[in-house]
Amino acid sequence: MSERLIGIITSSFFKILIPGIKVTIPLTALSFLLSLAIGLLLALIQVANLKVLKEIARFYIWVFRGTPLIVQLFIIFFGLPNIGITLEAFPSAVLAFGLNLGAYNAEVFRSAILAIPKGQLEASYMIGLSYPQAMVRVILPQSFPVAFPNLFNNLISLLKDTALASSITVIDLFTTAQQIAARTYEPFALYLEAAFIYLIFSTLLTWLQNYLEKKLVWKSGDKEKVEKNA
């Protein structure tokens, strides 16, 4: 490896890392929070079996799971201005990622809620709780630990998918790597470096996921499962 290439790699590391911290991580966090709100709402609509709203929810999930994420990004950023709606690149990315992942999180929440025995809901009615109260106080708290692993897996996937935001001019981790590669004519090294930084972020999230999963298991009192997974 030449001294020039080593110099490029060492000098560019923090130039790529800083946009990752300032842009990629906030983009991931905001998009994920939006997706959680959308996913939970869609799941509750489906579980409540509200006929018209349920069909709308299913249609939403069908569309956003069945079309490419990059196409959705382009429709929001480049297409919406044609009908008078103009958004900056970063909000467009948050909206696109949030809407897309919301469809996947909806299925995660729905399956987790349905995994709770029906007797729990019936018992809630017996003690005088309404349907919304039963969901908030009884069903959702029990379904969250079931949904947690898949939700966190979706978060890690979202972190990597944010690289697509470079296609709509968001200056994130990957965009910065592209810009440096264009100046230095060293795309292989720079893209490997970007991949390494994504790997660091994903690994940290994986460690956090394992830690939080163990905490959830401890709270449920399942000590044997904790010891087995440790």
C-alpha cells in the first residue's frame, strides 16, 4: 500500500465519520421513530378489525412493501414538487424511510399483538377496562418484548439503507465518501472505509440490542433464558 493511499485513508476517516454522526445517525433515529408511530397505528387498526380502515392499512402495507425504497425516495423528493409539495432533502429522506419502514413495523407489531393469548383481552373486559384501555395497559406492554428483536433488526437495516439518501443529495456518511473518492480517484479504498464505519455503527447497535434484550428477559423473570443466551 502506497504512502499516498495510507494518507488518503487516515485523513478521510474522520471526514467520513463526522457526517455519519451528524447526519446518518439522526436520519436513522428520526425515520425509525416515525416508522414506529406508523407501524403501531396500522397494527392497531388491523387488530381492531375496523373494516374500511383495515383495508386502507393493508393497501398501505402492500404498496410500501411492494415498491423499491429508492423509487419512494425519488417520488417524495423529485415527484412531489410537481403537485406543489416541496421538501428539503433531509426531511424527504426521513419521510420516505419512515413511511417505508412503517409498513414493515406494522406487521411486526401486528404479529406481536396477536401472539398474546385472547384470554388477556377477555380478562381485561371482565375487570371493566375498555378496548383502548386494555390495549394500552395490558396487551401492548406484553407484546413489546415479543416485537422488540424484530423492531431492532429493522433499525439496523434502516441504518444501512440510509446510504440511499445520497441519491437525493443528503450529505451523509456515504455521500462524503463519494465526494472524497471523486477527488482522490481511490473509490475502492474510500468505499471500503465507508463500509467499515457502517459496520462499526451496526455492531454498536447489535451490542445495544443484546443488552436490552437481556434486560427485557430479566424483567420477565426468565433467568434461565438469560443464562442460556449469555
